[in-house]
Amino acid sequence: MHPSAPAAPSAPRSSVLLWLVAVGFFMQTLDATIINTALPSMARSLGESPLRMQSVVVAYSLTMAMLIPASGWIADRFGTRRVYVGAITLFAIGSLLCAIAASLGQLVAARVVQGLGGALLLPVGRLAVLRAYPREEFLRAMSFVAVPGLIGPLIGPTVGGWLVEYVSWHWIFLINLPVALVGCLASLRYMPAGEGETVGRFDLSGYLMLSFGMVAVSLALDGVSELGLRQSGVMLLMVFGFASLAAYWLRAARRPDPLFSPHLFLVQSLRVGLLGNLFARIGSSCMPFLIPLVLQVCMGYSPAQAGMMMLPTAFAGMAAKTLATRLIMRYGYRRVLVGNTFSLGLVMLSFGLISPQEPVWLRIVQLAVFGGINSMQFTAMNTITLKDLSPAAASSGNSLLSMVQMLAMSMGVAAAGAVLAGFTDLFGVQSGAAAQTLTAFHATFLTMGVMTMASAGVFWQLEDTRSMPTVTGPVDET
């Protein structure tokens, strides 16, 4: 992307632009988690098992991961306003299709459409802000935009639970429609046109290799439980997926303008940060999916009660964000990330002991501790990944980080679903057998917790230094 020097916008118009981008980011992140507390109700409505609904979550985050590499080129080619309005429209169409879906397959397909629109909202909105604001004001503007994006995934499970209990799960998607309508009308009036520029050729072959690799690996993780694939089919998908990713990096090394340059990986902090983000998030990203599910399926919670139980996680997460900075300044990135990742895994292991007899206050403490540690993990991982990049490489590095984050979220839910399905079959869980189902959940929490603890070894490769957690640009704290 090569944005021209921005002219200072008028105050009212620029304020509306920030609100437009902030609301778009909020919609995108809210829909990533609002569905979690609704999965059991959706499963009953669609005649499916609640333990086989992870594809609804995976489809959305995986689609967003796929489209992130192309978002900048699309905005440059067709203009920010046109693309942003198109993204909101596509998001609204996907939401409507989700609400009227009559089968799991239709719902998954609709979530893909919704993800296509959602993937463009933040990158294109960020580009519009970059072009509208002087460089010295860009960080302040994006900090304003980031706040709703942080709130969205935190309140999503609670909002989803209340909507399911007091209206129906369809309203999780229908509430997007009036917001999208207002967003489209406001964008047409207040967002700068940012008419399409003459841009270089898009590396379509490289993009297809990268996208196929991500999809194949995610489907392989989800293949046994959701697609009914045999082990040979899963292995074949996995091999083709990794081969496609390897082919992309070999191609990128020869091109002058790749989607993501392999030279980014010469920066050690980015290399370790991306790998740590991937493996640690695969472990921890399954928790917003598993916790509301186990509370409703095994503990007898209603959707609203399960959503309310996620509030301690949200509040503790917001409170702990500033603590991460102080710890990094005192102990350095390596010690904080190794210790915090290991602690995060231990807390996840503790969910392998939950039971209906557990006092509610203890469960609340458990959820709050997880939320606080997980929030510090995200803050530290994101800043270490980008802190040593040059200004010229910051945009590409941030896009790569965003893609890895969304990919890890989809892979984490897919992996947890596959592990849960495996233990369900192993323990011979029958429909309605809450005790056996809880045992399968216990084993899944233990497995994902151990996986997270093991990822602490990735951060051990960092240099043992103490430095300010500063980065060259705004970071998506998701």
C-alpha cells in the first residue's frame, strides 16, 4: 500500500470516520465470540450434537485469516469507501443468511460469507484513517478505534447468552442488520472516497498457495470429528497443507513484491513472536469455545447464566493489561512470556477438575485468573512480535501477525473440537450422559493445557533483556 500524504480532515467529519471504523471493528470482533454461548441452542434447533458445532466458529475466523493478506491490495485497487461499504454489505448478507440457515452446512457457509466481510472491516478502515490523519495523529486515532475492538470479544459471550435465552439464537445475527444499514449510509457520506490507485499486480498464485495451506491444515485438525475423515484423509490434507505453505515461502523468496517477505523472519523477535503466538493461541483460544459449552452441557447452566459466568474473564482481562507492561519493564520479555505461558497452561489444567459440586465463587476466581493471565499473554506476545520492526516493515508485519492470530484461533477451536470428539468416542459417551461427557471435557482441558505449557519453550529462545514494550505501530490486542 502506498497512501498519499493525508490532508487534515475537518473535526466533525474525522470524528465520524473514527466512529465508523471503531463500530466496524466492534462488529467484527463481537461476532467472533458472541456465538460461543449459543452453540448448544443452535445445535438443538438444527438437530446436531452440541459437541460437533466447532465448525461454525472455525469457518468465521479461518475466512478472516485467509482474506487479511489480500485486504490492502483490494483497498488500494478499488478505493477505501467502496470496499468498506462492500465489506459492511457482505457482512450484513452473511448475518442474514446465518439467521435463516436451516442446517449446519448452511450455517457454516453463511459464516464464511460473514467472515469475508468482517475480514475487510479493520484493515480497510485502518487505511482510511491513515490517509485521513497526519502521521503524528495516527497512533492516537487508532488507539480510539482499538477500544471497541477490545470490548467486543469480551462482552460477546454475555450478550449472546442473553439474546439466546430471552429471544432466540437468530437474533445474534439479526442485530447486525440495522447497525450495518446505518454504517453503509454513514460511510457513503463521511468516509473519504480513496479512489482506486494504480497498484502492482497481485500475487494471486502465492495467495492461493498460502490460503490453501491454511485451510488444509485447519480442515485436517477438524477432519476426524466434523468431516468424518479417516486418518489417511487427515494425513493427506495435512501433508498437502504444509507442502502448499512451503511452496509459498519458496515462491516469496524469489519475488520482489511478495505478500509477506521471508526477510521479515530475519528479525528474531518477530520470528519467535509469531511462532509463540501461533502455538500459545492454539492452546488458549479454545477456552472461549469450551467453557460456555461445558457449563451448559454438563453443569445445567442456561445460556444467560453461562454468558454471565464469562464476565469475570472479561473484567480481569481489562484490569490486567497495564500489569503486563510493568512486568515486562522489570523482568524482560523472555521471563514474563515463559512464566506467563506456563501459568496460563496451569490454569487451563485446573479446568480439568471442575464439577457441578464446585462452589460458584471458586469457579468465578478460576475464570478471573484465566482472563487476567490470558490478557497479559496477548499484550506481551503482540508487542514482542512487532517491537523490533523498522517503520517500512511495520505494516506488513502487523498484517502477518493479524493473519497468524486469526489462523491460531481457528486451529485452536478445530483442535479442541477434534480432541473432545476423540475423548467422547474413547469414553463411549452416550446422549444425555452428563458424567461421561464431563470426563471427556476434563481430558480435553488437560490436553490443551499441556499443549499451552509446552509452547513456553518457544519464548525461551528470546534474548534475556529488559526493555520498554514499544512497537512501531498500533497493535491489535485480540
